[in-house]
Amino acid sequence: NTEMFNSAIASEKGFNVEVPYFNLETGVKISKFIENAETLTNRSIKKEENLKQVTKILRDLHECKDFHMDNEFNMFRELEKYEEILKKDNGDFFEDYDEVRSKVMALEDELKRCNAVSVPSHNDLVSENFVKDTEGRIYLIDWEYSGTNDDMWDLAALSLENEFSEDDIELMFRLYFNGDKVDESARRRLLIHQICQDFLWAVWTLIKEAEGDDFGTYGIDRYNRAKEYLKRL
């Protein structure tokens, strides 16, 4: 329901392609077809002319005062839901899970201390969700995870999902903040959200694997990187 609602507003605001049909019962949606569309990749999204447009879309979304999302994407509540599902599926948690989990859960208060905000957010910034038309205009699609969140979550997702180097992150910051100095709280929140995302999606992977999928080392890799970044924090 929230996906349909947020999708429709995102289309109206020009962030998303037009979605003329969305069936709540079946979850089927039909969106407008973009002729000869180019889906961005991990590589192409890092090109300055693309990243410039991508960061502008995110900044405009985050600053959009009349985009009312009536749901929140709260990583800590999502994690609790995922843990319940994994227990129901009789799945296994990682070996040192409890110890790492307590450090991750402590980040909820840390975010408040770092002046986290609550703004309209997309929350799923894989490159495939950016589609470019022949005029060069980029659309942000697939609003399934959308909901209010801290603005740095989207930037953390963008940088993690597309394997940004330190230089790419600096360029992303420069473009997003229009060349203004990036304050330390934004940098810290970015790192906190990177940790949270790796941890959350690692647990999501455990659920998928308990249900029979095979993700190779994806889950454990993200889990280990979360631990690595916790040390950095």
C-alpha cells in the first residue's frame, strides 16, 4: 500500500516514471515504458554527469516539503522483524551474532546524537533502479522500500551498493552538498548507515538461504564488512 502511494507521488513529482496501474491485491504494477532506456550500472553511475543528476534527485527528494510519506523505514525495527522471520524459518545466525548485534543496536542512540533527520527517502539505491531515457534524463524507480529516513541512508546505500571508492564518495558529497563543506555529523551518519545496511542485508540473506536460495558469500561478506566498519567508527 505504501509503495503504491509513494510511487504515485514520486511520479507526480517527476522522480519516478509514470505508474498508470497498481493493483493492491496482486501487487502487479504497470509503469510507462521508456524507449531505448539505459539502466545505470555500478560503473556508469560513477560518471560525473550521471552522479550529478543522481545526487540532485536525492537532494530534491530529501528536501521535498510536500512529499508526505506516512511510513518510516527504520532499520532497527526492520532488523527485529527479520530476526523473527529467521527464527520461524529455523535459520542459523552468524557465530558472534549477539555480540555484534548489541553494537549495531547501540547505533540507534548514536544517530540521535549525530542529529539524524527524517526526510522522504528511497532507501534502495542499487544502480538498476536508475533508468536513463534517450534525452539523458534519469528516473528513480522501484519505491518498495521507500519511507522517511535519515538523508545519509540513501547516500550510504548509493556508495555501498555501487562499490564507491573514497574518491567516489568525496565526489558524491561534493555534488550532493553543492560544494559546501561536509560536516562531521554527515560523515559519521554515512558510516553508521553503511554498517546498518551491511548488517540488515546480511540477515536478510540468511532468511533467503533458510528458504532455499544460495547467495554464495554475499551475506557473510556484508556481515564481515559491518564488523570492519564498526571498528572504523
